[in-house]
Amino acid sequence: MADTPLSLRAIFDVASEIASGAGRQAYLDQACRDDASLRANVEELLRVEESAGGFLADRKHEATIQIAPVTEGEGDRIGRYKLLEKVGEGGCGVVFVAEQTEPVRRRVALKVIKLGMDTKQVVARFEAERQALAMMDHPNIAKVLDAGATEKGRPYFVMELVRGIKITDYCDQNNLTTKERLDLFIQVCQAIQHAHQKGIIHRDIKPSNILVTLHDGVPVPKVIDFGIAKATEGRLTDATVYTQLHQFVGTPAYMSPEQAEMSGLDIDTRSDIYSLGVLLYELLAGSTPFDAQELAESGLDAMRKTIREKEPVRPSTRLATLKGDELTTTAKRRATEIAKLLHQLKGDLDWIVMKCLEKDRTRRYETANGLAIDLRRHLHNEPVMARPPSVAYRFQKAFHRNKLAFTAGLAVAAALLLGIVASSWQAMRAKRAEALALQSRSDAEKLSNFMLDDFYTQLEPSGQFDTVAALARRAVAYYDSLPASLRSLDTERNRALAQARLALVTAQQGDAKAALPIAQETVATLERMRPQGDQSEETAFAMGLALKAQYLCYRIQGDAPSLAGSLQKGTDILRPFAISAGGSRRIKLEYASLLNYLSYLQPPEQGLITCEQALQILAGLGALDLSDLSAASVWAGTADTEARLALKIGRLDDAERLEKQVQPLAEGVLARRPSDFMARQDLSMAPDVLAMIEARRFHDTDALRLATQSRQAIQDYLRFNPLDAHASRVLANQVYHIAALLFRQGHASEALQNAHAATQVDGASGHGVPVPAPRLWAEMADWEAQRGNRGAADQALQEARHFIDANAIRKQVTEIAHEISVMRFDDAERRVRMAFGEDAAVYTRATNALPRLVQLRGSEHDPEVAALLLLWQQQALDEAARAALNLSRYTEAEAAAGALLSLPSQPGDVSERSYWDRPEDMDWGLVLLAEAVLKQGRRAEALKTLEPALAHYHDAQAKGAGFLAFRQHFARALYVQALAEDSDGGGTARSREALAQAVALLQGLTDEARQLHDSKELLSWIAAAQKKLNPATEEKK
Amino acid sequence: MRVIWDWSSVVSDITLILNAVEQGDLKVAEELLPLVYEELRKLAAYRMAQEQPGQTLQPTALVHEAWLRLTGDANVQFEGRRHFFAAAAEAMRRILIDRARQKRSLKRGAGAERVRLDDLQLAAAADDETVLQVDEALTKLTKEDPDSAQFIKLRFFAGMTNAEAAQALGISERTARRHWSFARVWLFREIRKQSSE
């Protein structure tokens, strides 16, 4: 890294993350080297950082937009109207009482629309509808008389003057009963019906557009603003959302789903029916189906989604969930008591309102008249048209149209119930209604258990973790609030279950930091319970969940050594229940899913058996015929794991057979349950395994195609479930695999492009999980070095180092994971140096790294970590041997190559690098050893050493192997063979043949690959050897 | 509430341009700026007419609204999105700087007359001197480290949060934080230097 100085920015980035002190100074010493001005510059910035305080960080500094005042005012003239008095100001305009002098003298209402533009279009649209508007003649409709533009260019409308107040205010101020409210509302329906018959749709029905006036003491509702909505038609915008004006905020709450759609084209009379439904809802229950404020604050997209998809609760339910005093007030305003009001709404009125609020407008009332008639039927105690849909219908509807909201709604209801029960517990006791209290308590607990347990299998696949977490949190709080007298083994178990579920969903959301302490506490609690003789299935089940959560946390944090223990414990506890004939479905499912995780941590042969056990249990649950979709989902995941294990030990056909069963099964689950994210995940990752299988078969083109397919599938999946941290990492891996495949096929620049892309796929989960960036950058450093780009290689190393340091500083990885990253970095750095001829340094560094590697590997029990350590050991020995050969230090080279050969062979793809790049480690060791031996004059021994390696290479070539590393290794083997054969005397013909073969192998590479350092070096050696050997008369070496 | 707004013509223009950006034709970014600039002015003027006098709005809301209206967020791919937000921030910057300069020159001349740029009252809550100072320092930062300078533009002139700016530029939040801490310190030093000169 001696050549490219680091930039100010790069140094600052790292240094600012190191606490000031010796550590930072040491870093600066190294990074700034002798550049004093650079160092002064960085140090100044670091000092400034301490004094910069809240500079710019304060949002006060950022730009805002100030709103200027509207200008028309009282006393102004607009056309033939004189503004007398401002009577209202709302979001969309200011309303004045105005005097008209000609053709008749009268008072009118004049509304100036607060828009700065497009006035001509508004007026033109109004003119187009003017005739139709003129035909409306109804006592409950205020006529729109005129429209025009003010001098300031704002459109205005002139209407019949109505001196009244909002219908909702009128009803509440006068404590109108439900019946009186319905009577008024029916008149509104008739007015709307009249307009609809004239072909006019209101489009903006809401309380402020329905004013009530008194005629001889009789209240008369008047609908105002007909035709204005259409004339000022535009799309729903954030303007309606961000403003704080109440008149504005009210609007989205009354908007029909098709209006919220913003298509703007497809609005008909049934849209008004929907808004009437919202109005009726508010008149009856005191609030709109969706909270207006919440809706307004949720942002445009969320708001549209709510209106389009969320199923509102019935008015009576809404009423029941109001807080105590709100509920009392609402009842009082309807001149009744709570219980009576609830009774009035339940049944007919609930269903009438809900029929208006159907998302699918074909299910609403056809006409406003139909709605009015049904209300009259209700008032006359006749059966209404609106029917409570059957439970089956509701279920079907909810699952077909909006499964998520439905399940979430149920969970919210359960959480609510827990809250109500907890808070009313004391009150109820005081009233001696103990039996009732106990009953509702038991109901609430049952419901919460159902949601957290059986029903969870419905929620989990759809990724509804937030809802579950909220419910679980609520449940834990509820159990904690119980007085000691009410606690029992049951409540403790339930609490543990809720807590275990909370840990699990938090972990599934990728937030290991939050999940781990919860999981650990749960495990501790359950462990305290079990020795006390609690051997129940409930406790075992909760334990299984908590241990799984713990495992997931470890996995997210990359804490490899701790992985297997908790899983093993979990399976041991669940096993007796799961394998007994009467074992419950849930415990079998959970057991199988634990086995699936466990298997991947076991030695492959054992893991395969574990997988088979899990698959058998799942098949017994109905996984294969899709009669149990959750089991099928886990089956697919387990088969995928088994395929990966089979691949590890080279059973390619087994792996392929298994993986090909994953796809149809996962597809089957998805067809029936499209929101099943686990099945989607399995489906998206299946091509990944198939790609690796093809690569192992040397079918590189197929492998690349499958890997690309897999990348696409995982990207699709992530769009579906963007929070899945694991999948983000798999995606980064996949892009890396594609890059590695491209490199291995000799497309170095394309490989680098892809690797750069992979570095972008980081941290998508937002939970700060460590990302595989260090590995990517390390690999890129190697590739750039091979291409002869020292600057780019050093920069890549710098990036790798940055991520390693950053991960360590943020304590996102364990110590061992950090050390492994550093070893990876050291390896990459050595390889870069080797490509630039710094052999002495490489040899020293490689041999220095060995003792620590040997020590670590000796004490490492986790197979995956051990495999990585083995890999770095192999790499170090390989580098030492090659460097020693270049330095003509042949005894050292022999020792290093011998040590390389003494290492156990890697089981296949444990580390992606040995898998993608170096399938022939042992043979490569033989080649290096043969060369070292030969250079010391032991030719026969060299040839003998080389023999098995050459046989393997020839064999692989016959099977189609032709990728970069293979050609390089094979060519070097042939080169060594040529030298060895020749030295035997009279072997020049065979030598030449071997050299020619080696050249042919390297000529078969892409142009780009021939230009890589290792290829070029080898070609030059071969050329030198050919020159030496070709003239037949020359002395033999 | 209904809104008068005819976007159909600009929408197609801008989506066309953004899609061209997507295909790597970088020249179109120049064509993009005036369009985005004009739309933001219109939108701000319209919003101004909508709101209670004295209210303030966050420009980020404006920019996001413009984006939603223009593209529906669906047809334009990532690159286009990035260019759009960059152009929007640049437009915001120009509006703010114009205004601050104009006000400064007025202060030196006629005095306290209210400044109106058409109907637009886009203002930094920071005082005008700060706006101009930051802008000047930012020009220098662009030479030292263009990425973090671009990032600051989105924050300071388009009023975005770190997370929003990261999303708009398609960078990770980690990278965003790195940009933020570097640029903030760099600008602070630069401005301090300017003011002491």
C-alpha cells in the first residue's frame, strides 16, 4: 500500500470513528505517513469536529417555505358582488357573505378558492356543468349560481346563502337522538338522490358541506358546494395531508377508495354513497371510520393504502373502543346511555353503514334512495337489506382481499382486550362482579394465547411481525400487572410464551440487539420453571421458541461459537413431545424447524440425517400434499438446507434432486398463500444451490445463468420483504458469486463491476448487521492486483480495512469474527503484494500469520469457523510456498508445500472461495511441492509427486473444466512436468509436448484473462523454457 | 378539497427525461433542471395560496410531492430518481440563493421593502448570510469531495433528513452518516475561516 496516498476524506472517515487518544494517533501515523500538511489538515478537522457542536445539525437551519397571506377582503368588489363579511375560512377557500346588485338585489355566499393558477380551467369546467347544475331544484340543496375569476386570478363561486352550521355540530349541540339524526340524514340522502338523478355527483360530501338551518324551528339540512368539487377537480395531494387546518384534514376521511386511487377518471354516484356512509358513521358513533388526524399524518401513500385496503371496524365496535369519558360524552350527546347506544347501533345500523363503506362499490347501495329506504326499514323495525355477512364470508373476504389487515386487526383487538381487562379488573372486583371479571380475564388470556400461538402460523408467513410484537409486548405487560394473588403456573407459562414470541419476532425482524436480552431472560425464566416439575408441553414449546430466538440473534451477530448449543438444547427439550404419537402439531412444526437450523451447524453427514428426520415429521403433518401450508413451507426450507449439505460433501445428484423438489412445493404454498414470505424466500434461493451444483460440474454457463436468475429472485423477494437482513446478505453473496463466476470465466472487468454492485447491497435491513463488504473488497483487491492496477487494489484494501474497523468499533461482530476478517484482509494484502513482486515481504508475513491460525483452529469447535481458519491457513501456506519458489528458497518452499499437503482437505464449498476458485487444493499443493523438489535436483521424486495431480487435472479437463484457476494450475503443473521430464535426459519431446499443452491451456483463456498477472507470469516462464528446450543441441538443464 | 393542477404535459416530459437518464444519457440532466425548477416554483406558489398565512412548509414535502405527481414513483427507475432529487435540491438552492442575494442588495439599497419572486416565498430559516456562506463553502467542498457536497445540498437546501437524502441518492445510511460528519466539519471550518478573514 506504499504507493497511493489516502485522501483527506478517507483518513477522516476512519479517524473520526476512533476515539481520540493513542489509538487515533497511531492510525494517523500510519495513514498520513510523512505528509505533514495532510496530517495537520486532518487533525484540524478532528479538532473542529469537537467544537462544531450543532452546526447545521439543527433543523432550524434548513430551508422552509413561508406562506404569504390571501388578499381579497371585506369591502372589496368581485365582479358584480360586494364582499360584506367573511364568514368562514377553510383549506380550500374563504367564504364571504356578498351582496349582489343586479339583476336582482340579494345576498349570496361567495367562495374564493385559494388557488394561484388554472383559474380559466376551473371556470371552464364550471361553465360546462352549469346547465346541469341549474336543473337541480331541491329544498335540501343550496344552488350554485355563478362562477368567475377575481382580479387576483383566483376562481370564485357564488351560492345561495345558507346561514347554518355543520350537520355534525348541529346534532351534537342539540343532543339529537339516534332517530333524530337518522331523520336528518335521510333528508340528505334524498337531496343527493335528486342530484344523482340530474346527473350531478357531489364528490365532496362531508359535514362542512352539509349545513343545517332552522325553518320555523324545524331543522333543514342543506347540501352546499355542488359542482365545485368537479370544477376544481384535481388529484389528491400532500397538500391535504400536510396542512394543519381541520377543514382540510377532514377531507381524506370521507374519501371513497376509488377517489383515493387518484385515477380521477372513474368516479360515479357510488362514490357519494361511500361518503354518505362515512357521514352516517360519524353521526352515529361520533367519529369517522378512520381517524382523520391519523390519516392526515400518515402521509399520502399510507393514507391511500388505508382507504383502499383497511377494513374499518363497525360503528358499534368503534364506539366501544372509545375511552371512558369520551364514550360517556358521545352517549350524552345522543341523549342516551352507553349501553343503550351500543344496543341501538349493533345489528342493522352497523350493517347499513358497513354496506356503504364496502371497498368494492358494486357491493354498496346502488342509490342514495336505497340507503334511505333501508334506514326507514330499520326505523320501522322491518328487516333491512344490508345483511351481516356470514363468518365464512368475512373470513374469505378478509383473506382474499386483505389478509394482512384482517389478521393484524384481530391481533390488535386481542391486545386491546388485554388492556381493557387489566384496567377494569380492579373496578370490576369492587363491584363484586368477580365472576364476570374472571370470565373476561380468561377470555382475554385465551384470545391472546390464540393469537400468539395457533394464529401466529397465519401471521408469521405474511411477515406481520410488528403486529405480533405489539401484541406480545402488551401481553407481557398484562401478565406483569396481575396481582400476586392471581398469578399461577398458567399465567407464568402464558407470560413466558408471550415473551418468547416477542423475542422471536424481534429476532426475525433482524434486531438482534433488542431480541437477545429478551430471549435470554425467557430462557432463564423457563429454566427456573422446569426443575420445579413443570414438564408441560406449553413450557417446552415456549422454551423451543426462546432458544430459536436466541439462535437467530447469534446468527445475525455472526457469533458462530454460540450457535449450536442453544439449538441442541431446544431440540432436546422438544423431542419427547414431538416424537410422541399424541404430540401437537405446533410442537412438531417447531421441532422440525429447530432441526433444520441445527443440521446446518453439524458435520454434513450428520446434518443430512437431521434433515431427514425433520422432513419425515413435516411429511407426517401434511407438508407434501400441501394440506398443511406451514409444514410445507418448513419442508421446502429444510430440503434446501439438505441440498446445501449434500453439496458440501460433493453429492451433487442428491443435492440437485432435493433442490428440484423445493421449487414446486414452495410454488404450491405461494399459490395458496401468496404472502408466505418463507416460501418466497425458499423459492428465491433455490436457483442459488442449483448454480453451485452446475459450477461444480464445470457447467459454467449454466451456473452463471442460474446465479443471475437467483439474484433476480432474491431482489424480487426483497422488494416483497425489504426488512429481511438475512436475504440482503444472501443477495450480496449472490452478486458476489456472479462476480466470482465471471472472474473464473476470465471476464475480470465485468466481475469487478458486479462486485462493486454487490458492495451497494449493504445494510438494507437497517438494523446495522455486519455486512459482507470486507470480503468483497478483499476479493476485489486481489482481482485488481491481478490486472496490474496497484492503485485500485490498494484502494479496495483500504475499503476492506475501513469496514473491518467500523464493524469492530461498532462492536457488531464478535472478537473471533473480527479476527477472521483481519486474516482475510492480511491474505488479500499478501496476494496484492505478490502480484507486484514483493515476494520477500509476502513470505515473511505469510509464515508469521501461521502460528496464530494453527492455534485458533486447534481450539475452534464451530465447523464453519474452523473451515474458514483452515482456508486461511491453506492460503498462507500457498502464498509462502509460491513466494519462496520465486525467491529461490527451495527448502522453505518444500516445507510450506509439504505443510499445505498435510492439512485436511476442505469439504467442498464450506468457504465460497475454495469452492468457486480452488476445487483442486490438494493437487495444487502437489504441484508446488513438485516444483520445490525439482529445483533441489530431485527430479524423479518431482515427477512422482506430480503424477496424481496431473491425472486429476486431465480427468477434470475431460469433464469440461476450463475455468481460469483450473487452466492456470494445470498449466503450471505441465510446466513443472516439462522441466522435470527434460532433466531426465532424452525427454525433450515429452517436455515440449507438455509445454505446448500448457500454452494451449492458457491460449484458451479470454484476452482479458491472459493479461492477468498469474497468466502472464506463467506464459513468460513457459516461453523461457521453450526457448531453452527447443534448440535440440542445447545442453540440458 | 380539490386541487387544480394540470400535470399531464410536464409529467410526460419529465418522465421521458428521467427514463433517458436511466439509460445513461447524462446530457439530459441539464434539461431536467429547468423543468424541475419550474415545477417546484409553481407547486410552492400553489401551496402558498393554500395555506394559512404565516405557516411554514418543509421543502422536502414539496420535493416529494413533486416527485409523486410527476412520476407516480413507478415508471422511473433508480438512476432517474437520484437525478430528480439532485435537480430538485439544486433548484431549491438557486431559489434560496437568489432570494438571499436580492435581499442583501435591497438592504444595502432601498431598505426594508418586501421581496417577492413572483409569488414565491421560499426562505431559509437560517439568516441570509448563513445561506450564502454555506453555499460558498459548499462550492469549495464540491472540489474536495463532490459526493458529500451533493449530500449536503439535499439536506440543507431541500430540507431532507439523513435517511431521506440517503434514499434519494441511493446510498446506505452508513455512507450518509459518513458524508454528513465529514461535510459538516469541513464546512464549519471553511465558514469559520471565511468569517475570520
